[in-house]
Amino acid sequence: MKIAAITKIFYAKLLPRKLALVLAVLPFHALAQSDTTRKLKEVVISSSRAELLKSITSAQQIKAEQFIRYSAFNVADAIRGFSGVSIKDYGGVGGLKTVSVRGLGANHTAVLLDGIQINDAENGQIDLSKFNLSNVQEIALYNGQPSAIGQPARSFASATILSIRTIKPNLTSIKPYLITAGVKAGSFGLVNPYLQWQQRLNDQWSFIINGYTENANGKYGYTINDGSKDVRQDRVAAGVKIQQIDGAVYWAGRDSSKFNFRVNYYHADRGLPGAVVLYVPPPEGQKIWNNDLFMQSGYQKSWKSGLRLSVNAKYANNYLHYFDPQFKNSAGFLDQHFRQQEFYQSASLSYIITKHWEIAYAADLVINTMSANLNAFKYPTRSTLLNVLATNFKAGKLTLQGSLLNSNIKESVTTGTTIPRRNVLSPTLMASYKISDPLTVRAFYKNIFRAPTFNELYYNFITNTKLRPEFADQFDVGFTYNKNLPGALEYISLTADVYYNKVKDKIIYTPNVYAGSALNIAKTEGVGADIGIRSERRLGNLYKGLLAVNYSYQRAMNVTDPTASTYKNQLPYTPQHLINLNVGVNRKGWGLYYNQLLSSLRFYNNNNKTTLPDDYLAAYGLADLSLVYKGSFKLLPVMISTEINNLYDKNYVVVRSYPMPGRSFRISLQITI
Amino acid sequence: MKQFKLKYLLVTLSFVSILAACSKNDPAPGPDGGSSNQTAGVYILNQGNFNQNNSTLSYYDYSAKTLTADRYLTANSTKLGDTGNDLGIYGTKMYIVVNNSNLVNITRASTAKLTKQLTISQPRYLAFYRNYAFVSSYNGTVSVIDTTSLTITKTITVGRSPEQMTVANGKLYVANSGGLDYPDLDKTLSVIDLTTLTEIKKITVTTNPITITSDRYNNVYVLSVGNYGGDATHPAVSAGLTVVNALTDEVRSQTNVNLGYNIPIMAQGDFVYYPTADNKIAMYNARTQSLERANFIVDGTVITSPYAFAFDTTTGQLFIADAKDYSSDGTLYAFSATGQKLSSIITGINPGRIALLNK
């Protein structure tokens, strides 16, 4: 209903030329046959109006149709250009990719899939290279927490939230199915076919099935420097074989209640790209196998009284097998198996007291277990109970949101001792004030923690039973300026935030056999700024130009020991300056996009020296180019694209001793039925 | 992710085998040259971090009073490699063992210029005797290098995960830690007869022996880390000091010692020095076979992470290297023989071994 209404207004304002332009930039899965008498193609509005993610805290977003602008192949690529984001990339097709936001570290970012957290209690970090984009609708990054308060308590329980939303079927009785089939191929011997089948069963039930396989040999050339000359080597034994099958059913009640159920299975067989060491042959032989299964379901119901209920449940089973055939023990190899399970249940109730005041309460229960074939493993079980009370209050131009989270974590082991029960209260306060239509200022304060991971507690010889959670305090002040303009410049959107972070009891691995190698010994403080500019401009003759620039300034400091020479040193792997520039031009079915990332130098240990080249990791620039054409073949929408990564074939390193690939390319072909 | 975990496991294991300056009382004699009474400077081998290719060789010149951050790079234009583990000056040559790059670099001691490179898989520590240089390796062997031809002439099989070695009474004692086979740690010393160059026996010591030294009274001192509290199948074994009589090859004493993470050990004159868990530097009297002093340092200086020892016979100064947070530049402190701090210089990351260059 809503879409039809907006469509009418839109048509009234538009000239026919513009309409064609709008159609051209739409993603194909959004186009559907209309059921009006005029048989006009009903369009989902993805207009050239500035779309700012509605959020009280600073937030950034990328939608499916924009992935091609950034030559993105997985979730890590898609968010690489966001402000405040540092991706730690180990290179290669199967290499680990983790995200640290505003210098806080990867453990402080929670990844949500359709609102439910994807957790790794063992590592505390999510490998974003495991998430392909074929069934992703949009990705949003929230500093602090999202603004909607009727969410599971886990949405309030991390310093940063990375929210991935999957594609939901949006079909009609006239066209009750949508099949998207595609294949990507390119460098590293990549062959990646995928299939998506959306089906509408009746006006209440629909489902979606995604199939995905990825095969690559992972081979690429790189150079290392031995002090006097560059030596060329090849990445070997770094191939991947990945399969993923994912299916979800959706039910919509006539009283606007909703239900969904999803099953996802991921299997990967990867050769790990090892650290490149001088004077020895290139690393090979380390392998990792992942078998990950999860099932999640949710039910939402709203009442006319303003009460809203949301119930969610999840079960996850993750198996990891690691093999190193070159480990120098008597056996001559290292063979480790790990299994994690998570049982999750969440219920949240929100109530709209007045038009301006909403209150919500959520409770989450999480049970994590782990087993491993490590010597004398303690088989831990962790129960986390989260209770959060949140409220949203609007008074004229001012919007306030506050939440208080109570976390209760109980740990138990089958042998020996472990950390005691922890009970923590974590407050958050957010405010935004709309000064005028385009200009809003906002600020937030959040105090939150992350619990020690299972690895930090149980992987080493001895468990540090005194290990405490790591706390992060965030203060942020910023503004957004979002203006639609008449004339050639269609809109300009500007966001700027300045922040201050403090992390205490930071967990660091330090050789300390008797107390256990993980200790709460570090403290960090950081100041930074995130600036983003977005704009679109009509260039005449149906051409449109797009621009997105993100700049991050991060001064994240090690303040552990005021007497040490490392005091106030910049943290490892945190560049002081990061700029991401994305420009593009499109016309009718064609689009050409260029992305340039510039990173200042980084340190890879606690030293901040630049005397010798080995003291630091050099600044680097990384450019990507993509060309896409959307047309039709026998009335079926098709999309063809070419992407070139590392356009100038630069030799660069994100993580010390893990050289990145040079220029590579990918071509994709997709058809929708 | 697995990469983190393995890295930390290996880092932990390689840290457990700490380097200690194993300098004896007499200046190193050798077939190639005589000894001198003057010290020209001090070399510090900085391990860097595992898999980070940032091992460096610091050099402090006594007369010029200059500090070179990486004398190996300056002399050779090529980098040392990954995790330089041991350093020894013998005659006019300096041997540098680079563990993760599988190399033994043999250089001119006075300039650090490379003469010859030998490949040994996962080499660990050095020892010298007459015209032999010995290198222990994690593959369970000790390689014998002829110091004239600079080639490996023999490989002797010893125990598991061998670490440091010391020469006493015409024999080579090798500490077999078994660390890489955790929880099946080793607890023996391999005794190698230096005339036949074969292993003649194994002596049982405390579990997980890593560092070793010998004094002028034919005693061999071994520090063991124990088995980290043990588990259901392995009763707990504490860390400790084992003293072996090199004349009889019998264990004289085994004492539990509250050791910290780093366990460098050095015999100098009548005393043996090693750090204890409370960051004190214990002074053990070799003649009376008892603890002389709980802390060698008398002026309150605290060494955060004591990583290596050395003694300059010409100045009577005792050097202690501090690795600090294991991820940034360390410090080398010079102490007077009475335990007072005199001076300090900045080293690279994880200063694991010190060698004094004679003029």
C-alpha cells in the first residue's frame, strides 16, 4: 500500500527521463510486476534522495546495490571504507579478516544477523571473510548501539554493533517466485556459483533458499624484502573449498504478527596462508576446516495498545579442525579439534506510553559450551543472563535514549577452577537534537565490557582465574547535515563525530606461565574523528555522479605504564589517518566506480619507531575499479560486472609478515527469473 | 582463529626456553685467536617477535660510545631473519643462531660481517669446545660444526626439544626440555663425550629443563620450569634448580625454586645468578652450594622481565637485559659487582643474549 502511494507522488514530481534513471539504478531483486490496471512497473523507492540511516548514535550503512561500488566480495570488503573501521586482513582467499572500530579491538564488535548475534565464545572475534554477500540486503555499523529499543538485550551489550540484514522475499501472487542465479570467477582460480530461490506460498507464508559454493586455489605472487633486495615468492597451499546452504521461512499474520525460522550450514576447507618468514620456503600445509550450523527463529507481535513483543531463539554448533604438518614436536604435526555450542533465548517487550515516550525491557539467556582435544581441557560452560531496561523519549526537537544493562555471567568447568561469577551494570545515554531540518547534533556515552574468551582462559597451560572482563567507555559528539538540493547537485550528506574512548583491564597475552598467559594488564585511551561526505549529482544526458568520502582520524594510545617508554604510543594496527574515496558515474544500465583507500603508516608492536624500515608497516594506497551493466536478456534482468582489486598492483601488508595480493580481477554474471 | 592460538602457543614455548648469557669466568679461548684484556663493545641479540622477521643485533661501542640499532644489517645489508635465539663469540668469529629462519650465521666478531651461513632446522642454542661449535635443534639433535672448515661434521641425537648446553669436565651437557611434546615433557640431560662426540648417558633432572650453566668447580646447574601445575595424568612438578656433579655425573641437589617466567642463568666466578618469581636476581654460592643472597641488586632497581645475563671481566660489571613488555624495545642495565645500577642502554625487542667483544 505504502509503496504504491509513494510511487504516485514520485511519478507526479518526475519527468519521464528521471523515471528511467531511477529504474536503472535499482537492484534487480527489487523489481516486481505491479498488480495495478496500468501494468506499470512498481518500483521500490531507492531514490536519489539522501538516505541517512535513522539513528541517534553515529551509524553507517551499505546496501546490496552499493556492494559493486566498493568491489566487495565479502562483508569485510563491504565495510572497509567506513569511517573508524580498521580491517585486519591476513590476505589470500582463505585468510582471516577481523574488524576493529575506533581502536577498541575486534572483541568489542558484535556481529548480528537479522538482529541475532553471531558469537564466537572461543575467539571473541568474528572472521568476516566467512560471510558472503549473496543473501545480504544491507549492512549497518552502529557505534554504541542501534536506536530501536525493542531489541534483544544483546544489541545493548557491545561497544559497536555490526548488523547484517538478509534478503527477505517480497513477492506477490502474480509473480510468486524469484530465482537469482549467478556465478563469479576470477583471479586465484576463483569459481563461485550461487543460487537464490524466493517463493511465495500464500499471502502469509513465503520462503527463501540460498545455495553458495566457492572454490579457489588462492595462489598469488608477492614480494618480501630481505634488507637489500625484493624476493618474489608465491602463496601456495592456500586454496579454499566452501559450501553454504541457507534457508528461511517467513510467516506474516493478518494481525501484523510475524514469524521467521532460518537454518544455515557453512562448510569450509581452507589452506591457511601462513606468516612469510625470511630465508625459509613459503609457508604451506596449515589447514583449517569449519563446519558451522545455526538455526534461529523469531516471533513478533504488536497490539493496538502500543505493546510489542519479540521472542527469539537460536542454536549454533561450530566445529573447527586445525592441522599443522610442520610443528616440531616428536609426532611431527599438530592436530586440534574444537567444538562450540550456543543455546540462545531472548524475549523483549516494548510499550509505547505516549507518542513521544517508549519503554522496553529485554532479557536474553545465552549458554556457551566448548570442547577441544587439548591436553587436560576444562570443557567450560558459560551462562550469560542479560537484562536491559531501555527508554526512548522525544521532547520537541530533542530525542533522548537511555538504557541500563545488567549482565550476569557464570562460568563452570569440569576440572579445576575458573573465574568467579560476574555481575555488571552497564549504562548508556544517547541524545540527539534537531537544530533545523538538515542539521542534527547528537552525543552518546556508553559503558560496556567484553568477557574473557574461552581461548584466553582455557587454551593455555594454566587458567588465570583472576581474569576480569575488559571495559570500554565511549564518549561521542557529532552532527549530521543532510540536505536534498534542487538543481544538479541532488543531495549532500555530511556526518562528523569526535570521540574519546577508554579501555581498562585490556587483556593481553604475556608470557607468564604460572598466572596463565592472558592478563588484564593494559589500558588504552583514544581520541578520534569520523567524517563522512556523500553526494550525488546529475551530470546531464542521463549521467549521474556519486561520491562518498570517509575519513578517520584515530589516535589510540597505550597508557598502561606511565613510567614506560611506550606510554602514549599509538596502538598496533591502528593507522592515524584513513581516507576512503569512492566515486562513480552511472547512466541507464551502466555504472563505473572507483574506490581509493589511503592508510597512513601503522605500527605492529608496542614500539613507535620509524628509524629502520622494519620498525613499522608502510603507508599504502589501495585502488579498486568496477564496471557493471544491468540489462535484460529475453525480458529477464541480467547483470554483468567486472571488478579489479588493487588496480595499481601495489605491494602492501596489513598484518606484519602476511603480504597481500597484487592486482586481481573478478567477473560476475547474474540472471533473475 | 587458529593463527592466533598457534602463534601464542609457539611464542609461549619459545619464551619458556629463555636465553641466558652463559659466560664463564675465563675469556673465551679459541684456536683462531688469543684473548685480550680489553672490551671493545657489547653485542645484544634481540629476538624480535616470532614470525615477524624483526630480529636485530644491537652493538654498543665502548670507546666511541655509540649505539647501533642493527649492526648485522649495517654490515651485511641483509636482515638477520626471524627470532635470533643465541649468540656466541668464539675466537675471531661470532655465531648467530636464527631459530625461525633455520640459519646459523657465522660472522666476523669485530664487524658482524657474514662469513658463512649454515642451514639447520629450528636451531636453538650454542656451545663451544676446542675446535667444535655445537648447535642444538628442536628436531632432537645437536649439530657439530668444525670451526676451521665451518661445516657440519656430525649430528648427535639427544633427547626431545633440546635447549641450552654447557661444557664441563670434557663433556657436553644438553638440557632436553620436551617442551613441544607438552604434556609429555622431558626431564633429562644428555651427556655427550667430547672425544667420541657421542651421547654416553642421560641424567634425570627436574621436569622441563631449559637453561644450563657450569662453574669452575665442575658443577652443572640446570633450571627447569616444571609441568605448569600438572593435570589428571601428570602429578604437578614444581620449577627448580638441579645441581649435577660433572666429575661423577650424579645429581648433587634438586631444590624447588619459585621461578618466574624467564629463567636465564649465568655462572660467574664463585656465584651463579638467576631470576626468581618475585623479580629478584638470586645469587647462589657455588663454593658453599647455598643461596648467598636473595637479591643481587641492592639499590632497589626492579627488572621487569629479566631476559639475559652477561659479565664484563675487564670492568667487573654485570649486565642484565630487561625485555619489559615483550613487544617493545628492552633495556640493558649495567650493575657494579656489588649490585648497584650504573648505567643502561636501549636494546631491540626481547634482548635474549649478550656477548662481549674483546679488543
